[in-house]
Amino acid sequence: MRISVVCGTNREGALSRVLATEVAESYRQLGHEIDSLDMAELPPDVLNANAYKEKTPAIQELIDRFLACDGAVFVIPEYNGSYPGILKLFVDMLPFPEGFDSRPCAFIGLAAGQFKSLRAVEHFQQVAGYRNAYIFPRRLFIGDSYSAFIDGKLADDELSERLHDQAAKFTAFISALSGEKS
């Protein structure tokens, strides 16, 4: 199974990227192929007003990689009570309807505050749901992000276990939707 792990920010030094790496490893341990899509990979020409109609090869490559996945896991930091604009821009570049239509999607929120990115994830779920994604109901939220990691790993064993549990159950969800045995 091919899983896209999407780091929802282009911010340099973001903890979301550290978390996305750990998420990808959880899926690798389960034997799945991972494509790590980082919003920092979006080229500057994505801001061109014509980018929606005339996608450059670099933009099209990222879109094609996303479209090739069997399921997508979004690592979503909370910025100003919602998700990053660069993630919305990427979603807007995806073709309609196939960008999200019937695509299984899981969500992990990360925030410095105590709301643990709940608002950001829920805002993003609204967009994915509008685009007819299959929403995996087990979300994971991490607050107090600056103390959540030690040496590039989640510091809390219970959170790590919940991350692995989400990965196992999300891949079973994808298999059930496709009629495969997990």
C-alpha cells in the first residue's frame, strides 16, 4: 500500500516535519511504501496567478505523487487558529474531483498551545470532506509541541503508541474501503 505523508507547512525548522518523519516510519514498520510530501517542496511559481491553469512540471510532479497514493496522512500544524495557507494552496492545485474523491485521509494535529491543533484539523477536514474524501475518524492531536520531542522522536510513549495505533487502523480502513484483506 502506498501512503502519502503530507507535512502541511513550508516553515523552516517546523516540528511538523519532525513529526511527519516519525509518522512515515510508523507506516514503513507496517510494510507500506511511503511518499513524504512536504509543502516546502512546492516551488515558488506556485504563487503565480496562472499556476492553477498552467501547472509547471515541478508542481505537476507533486500533484501526480499525491494522486498515486492509496491513502494520505496529513500532519497539520495550527497557525493562527487554522491550517497553513500553503496547504490550502496545494489542495487548490489538486484536480477536481480526483484530488480527494474517495481518497482515504487521516489527520494529525500539532500545536504549541493546549488546543492541540483541533481547530486546524477540523478546518482541514471540512475541505477534505467537501472534496469527498473518506475521512478516517481516529485523529491524533499533540499540544505543547516544543516539549513533545526529544532527539527527533516523540517524548511521550503513550503518544507514540497512539501514532502506531492510528497507522495500523488507518491502513485497515484503506483495505476495507478497497475490499482488500488487511
